[in-house]
Amino acid sequence: MRKIFNAVFLLLAAGLAFLLYKSIEEPIAFDRDRVVYEEAVKKRLIEIREAQEMYQDMEGEYADNFDTLTYKLRNGQFSRIKVIGDPDDPNFVGQIVYDTTFSPAIDSVEAMGIILDSLEVVPYGNGATFDIAAKVIPYENTEVAVVQVGTQFKTFMGIYADPRFKRYDNFYDPNEHIRFGDLTKPSLAGTWD
């Protein structure tokens, strides 16, 4: 009888130890994976922001879709204007010369390590793409170009897209967006900044 009691007690202790391990494992895995997933998405959003800035340098506004953005960055050119002379100096003697040179945008894209073929794909998103919007708005008595690119956390959080994981982090909400830009004012700040 004593051996049966010891065996049952040992099984009960092993079961409780397993439950304790499982209760600790989930929040640790959530914190670890959330950091990995979120950092990958931030990195991609920063690349998209840099690509949009290059596009704006060429076009004067932002691209409202990824096809236009990637096409222009593959095939467009940056113009650089070198001014010889000082047009602001009233005492300048001589002719002011504007020398324009062009360089392929793809050279800058490749130098920055931006991969255009997968730019719109959300890391860990199972093929999902970022939402993108751009327009020109009136702002402080002038017209300005604005852009916003992002996605919801639940798009890339996998098994952690469930709201029940909020119990491990009060600030976590899978329905919140991670993005950069703003469609109401000229800003390229990210939600992580």
C-alpha cells in the first residue's frame, strides 16, 4: 500500500511540475517571439520609409502603391544639380552655371541593401502585404505630400495574435497597428519612435 501511495504521489508531483513548467514557458516564449517578429517588421518598415523618401526625391510626392514605388526605384534616376557660382551674392561677377547630372536610383537602392522584390511583404505574415496610402493634403496654407504604411500586429504575430496574450503585457493589442507616417500631417515617424 505504501508503494502505491508513493507512486501516486510521485506521479502527482511530476504532473504539477509539468503544469508549472507550461505556465512559465508560454509567457517567456511570447516575449521572446514578439521581440523577434516586431524587430523584423520594424526593419522592413524602415526600408520602405527609405524607399519612399527616395521616390519623393524623384517625384515630389510619395507612391500610393508598391508596384509604382518599386518600378520607379528600378528604372528612375536621381538628378543632382551643382551650382557653380553664388546666385545669392550680389557682388558675384561672372556667369552662374547649373550643372545637372543623373544617377540610376537602383544604385542607391542596392547600396542600401533594400530588396525591392519583397518590399511589400510583412515578415512572418504568411505572404500578407503592408497597407500603403499616400496623398497630397492642405497643411498650414500649402500642399504637402503625406504617406502611411503599416499593418496590424495580428498579421505577423502568428499564434500570439489572440487577445488572451494581453495578460502577459498590458500594452499588447493584436489589433493595434505598427506603422510609419501619417495621412493628416507631414510626418514619417514610426509608432516605435
